[in-house]
Amino acid sequence: MNLLSIVIVLLPSLLSGAQIVDLGYASYQGTFNATTGNTRFLGIRYAASPTGTRRWRPPITPERVAGVIEANVEPAGCPSSGAGIASINPLRTTLVSRAAAATSEDCLFLNVVTPQMPGPGHKAKPVVVWIHGGGYQAGNAAPFAGEDLIGEANGGVVAVAIQYRLGVYGFLPGNEVKSGGALNAGLRTSLFSLSVVCKQLINEQFKVDQEFALQWVQKHVGRTSHLIHVADVLEDYPVRWRSSAGHDLGRIRWWELSCSTVLIKTNLPTTGAGSVLQHVIAHGGKTSPPLFRAAITSSTFLPSQYAYNDPIPQILKCPSCTSAADSLACLRTVDTTTLQAVNLNISTDAFFGTFIFVPVVDGAFITQRPILSLQASQVNGGELERCSRQEALLSVTNTFEGFNFVNLATAATVTTPAYVGQLFPKFGEQQIQAATAAYANTGAPIDQAIAIMGESIFICPTYFLLRAFKEKAFKGAFAIPPAHHGDDVVYYFPSQSSTGLPPFGNPAFDKAFSHSFLDFAMSLNTNIKSSATITPQWNVWADGSTEMLFNETVAGVPLVQAIQTSSSLLKRCA
């Protein structure tokens, strides 16, 4: 839960009765469902419009709005683009879903769904915040129904789905942006959405006022380079959601789950999970104060991550601003239609299945390439000053993560050395040959390409994460055929299916798989279940490289059992 993608878990007690929530800058009225007892708040603005002079700048608090706003319409999605479709990499030489009604640069909204209102003495419940996937270039909140997550948690969570700036709008790199804007603005946006919740929700035991929270956002979010991407981060903020009835949402925990969507006929990877990974290694593992203590990732997404000023396609050379004294200021005056055309052109010019606008190393928020930080165990987490439990990780990968991102039309002509060189444009001949040798016995050249894409971008980064979290990490493997990237999403969100059921519609399997995420979100342990499932004892990955396999037999019977990670896979991921 496309990276998936990049989903967030917070831990508040639920609103009791009131369908109006007062955020300080605005009040929103939700819609109550008498059948389920859930209340939906759609299109809550969490940041000011990032348009005009605010393009490529950090998010700020929305202006105050009088009255009560009806939160009953899906928000417009952010302008998006797809993956690359080019046969060569320019950098080497230089499911059924509900779509948002429209797209707009003014898109920093989120959806909230609360379960049936509890009575007096209720316990605090996790808030699952889903950050949609799409390779940092596509997607929106609309396809991800919070009601699905609440059902899988047996009413034990609050569900939130956020939107953030995408593509050129959220991840424009370069010296000009560093000096005159905000690198990785999309990630900063995702973090800001969390802070908006946290600012409004102050726990009685740990007082933090709105002014201090805003100062914290200005200090830390303003330097954030990469936010929500491959994994999920559980953040334990001591906050309270004030409702019009004076009720609150107690402690907050952040669960950011990755996801995959189908957009422009392209299966897009999860950025939600990738962003969590970015948080794990942010500030060289020394983020202060600590932001989280646990993480969840579905299909960890970590493409090549370059420095902010590396030679890449420069939107700043857009013809209309070529001669401008201040090219970034000029670009802020370009209309959305023109900028979106450039966004689409640059995105599709990328090598097939890759994404051009992704987080960059900025030297502040992300101090070095994430893999180096993970290898050195320079990670955030551990005990928070006010908490006794340490960090925990749940990571799930799909068997054939790379299938959707390789051009199958090249099956008869592709060679592994050529593919490696295109996928990793900075590789020298020695590195290309080493990668080719590592995959020599993994099938035909097209199969090798699929394995290289899937393992290098999705699967291997997951094992780097697992090693960093040591004895507190759980690993799952989704293998229901065809087990491509994103095939697991419908099991978390069955309402995306036209039938309301995932492809392998076995109730026992569906419950075992989807509930494992929600159970972990609530207890930080996959073995503590809200209700019984067929999943056996699930040991941590450090215990003999143990994974929990979620598959089916040839006869169509659920196959959920502990397995050991392939030694050859671990060798390739070393």
C-alpha cells in the first residue's frame, strides 16, 4: 500500500458524533453513511494553492475561510504525466479506478474517512494515510477508497488519502530551483499535509502549539528534498484533531503505503513507499526531533537518484524563457497548459518504463544516495523520547515487479548489456559487464531485462531497508499470478474492481493478505491480529531471511506460508 507509492499512518482516537471538523483555517462538513457508520470528508485543503509565484516553493498554510465547507466532492488531481516510452535513454548522451473530475495546479487536498463513531472511553485508533503512487509523475487520491481500509481493519483505523505536486511541478531539479525555489516540492507537500494534521491535534500530555508546529514545518520541511516514495512511515505525533463537538483524535501514527495506479494506459509505480525510504535516510539519519518509529512499504521504489544539479533535461530551457534574466521567475508566469505540454514531452522522452522527475540528492534533506545511507545504517527511527517501542518495518514485494516497465516489443532484439547501459546511463563498461554476468542464468535477454528492472528498482532496495531495520523488520512476498507491479493494490482496495472482489477472490486469502497491513499499522507486529486469519506465525526477516509467501496453488487453494529468501537473489542484491 504505488509505492505503493507513499502511505502514512497516524494514531488518533476517532471523532465522536460530529460531522464537522475545525482545522483552524477552515471548517469542513463530512458526509455520513448510515449503512456503514463511516463519515467521509472529501477535498480538504491542507496547503495554499501552489500556483503563480508559489510554483516550486514550499507549501504554506491555507488562508482562512469563513463558514463551513461541504467536503463531499473528490478534489481535482494534480497535473500528471506518464512513464518514458523512448527506446534509448536521453540521459546517457546528455483495475478500475475513479478518476478525479479534472486536474489543476491547485490540487493540494486530501480525503478523510472515519469509522463508526465510538462511545465514551474509546481507545485511540491509527489513521492510515495513503499516498498514491505514479512514479512521482501521475496519480491522485480519488481511486483509493478509505472505506476499504477501514473494513479491512474492522473499523480500527481512520483513513486518509493525500495528493501532492507531480512531475515538473513537484520535482523540478537544478541550480535555479535550489537558489530560488524548493527542490522536491512534491515531497515537501506530502510532509506538509502531515504537519497540518499534527498542528491541529495537540495531545494534552505533550503540549505543542500551532505556532511552534508551523515553525517546525518552516525549519524542516523547507529543507526536505524527498518525501513519500517507496515505503510507509508510521509517525507518532502527539496530536489531537479538534472537532466541532470538542472531541479529539489523541495520538497520531503515520502509515504511508505505496500503491500503483493505471493511468494513460500505463501501469505506474508506487511513490508512496519510496518517499518513506527517503524519510528513513533523511538528514543522514539524524532528523531531529524524530518523526517516526515504523514504516510499511509495498513495492519499494528507488530509481536512480542523482544530485540536484546533474545534467538532465532542463525545463529551464523552455523557449519562452530562454532569454529571461531570471528563468525560474519567467517559468512561474507560464500558463499551466503550456507547462503541462512540456511536462508530458519531457516525461515521454525518458527511457521506456522510467521516470524523469524523481527526488534528487540536495545535500541537506537527502545528504547522499539512499543506498549508501542504508548500507551505513544511517537511518532515522529508534526510540522516541516519549515512546518505549522502537521502529518496525513491514515490506512486501511482488514477484515480477519489472514486467510492466520493460518494452516487450523488443524481446527479439534486446541485449542485456545494451539494456543495462540504457537503464543506468552513468554505468561504465565494467559495471555493465558485471550486471550482465549477474543475470546471465535468469532466462532469455528479455527475461533478464525484466529481472534487472524489477530487482534493481523495487526488490533490492527493499532488502537494503530490511537490513537497516535489523530484527524489527517483517517481509512479505505477493505471488498471485501474474504478480506484476501493482497487482496487489486491488487486494487493499477491492472497490477498484468492477465486481468488488480482487482477481483471486478467495475470502480467506484476501483477508490474510490485506489485513496484515492494517494489523501491522495498529500493533507494529504482523502476529497481533484484529481477527483470526490463515496466516501462520510470521517471524522477522532477520530470523533466517524469513518471508511470508502469499500465493495460490494450481488447484486455486490459498498458499500462505513462511519461506526463505532466495540466496541467489540476495547475492544479486548485495
